[in-house]
Amino acid sequence: MSRIGKKSISIPSGVTIAVGNDNVVTIKGKMGELKQSIDRDIKVDVKDGHVSFSRPTDQIRHRALHGLYRALIANMIKGVSAGYQRKLELIGVGFKAANQGNLLDLSLGYSHNIIFEVPKELKVAATQEKGQNPIITLEGVDKQLLGQVAAKLRGLRKPEPYKGKGVRYVGEIVRKKAGKTAGK
């Protein structure tokens, strides 16, 4: 049995959940609204401030979907009630970030600046304190979208293994390699 799928999710105050007849779950909260289509085999029950999921058989496909949809709905509930935040740090000489609305202007050591358009569902802020590395903060209610955008930003200049320069998540540890040893 799916240990994740068996757990019920408690609904915090201020969050409403509606299950449509076409198996679309709509979650509304103070931060926004999210929708998720659920496979027709997985049953969703909303009772007494809890959401529970059940599957018809123990097939591998049903077991996989059982835990998947429970985790997705739990992430959506947390997103509309508290929201998610991801911070990225630019490490390197001359690396800069500035934003105008949802346009992010990045200087990452290439011959040109990179203009990155952040989806309108997310809020972006770029800060630079003297003596500190620039930090890009992404905030939103959709955990999937937030993680995807953060991964794309990190992919623009991944941390290299010798000096550690590049875009990395705040708190990420990059294993450094030893460089060439000097000759005689």
C-alpha cells in the first residue's frame, strides 16, 4: 500500500476545496487558486476538514497515481495557504541581477545580458547588498512552476566544479574538484 496515499490531508482554515464531476480539484485560499485534473480511477473524498484518496485496485499504475495525486494536492493546499519561496544566489565576479516587473536582466559573464521573462503567476525580486552576492527571490503558489523556473534560471550558468562560480540555490553545497597540481 502507498504510505503517502493513505494519509489524509487536513484542510487549514480559509482554504476551500471543490471536486468537479469531471474529476478536477479546485483549491482556493488567501494566496490564490489552483486546479488539478485527477485520473478517473482515483477517488477524492472531502469530509470534516480532511481530504482522502482511494484507489480501486493494487495495480502498479493505481498505486503510483494514488501517492502522486495525494502529494500534488497537499502541495497545492500549502501553496494557496502559505505560498512557496525559492532563492538563487549569483556567485562570480561581475554577476548581476536586476528586475523590472517580471523581466529579469541577468549579467552572468557572457558577452551579452540575458533577459529572462518570469511567468506572471510568480513574483520576482532581485537584491544586491554591498559585499554580498546578488540574490534572486521567486515567490508563488504553484510549487511545480516555481521549481521549474528556478531550475531554468540555474541552468543559465550552472555552478562549475573548480571555483564554484555560477547560479546556485541559497544553501546549496557545490563539491569542488582539485585543480591541476603545479609542475616541478
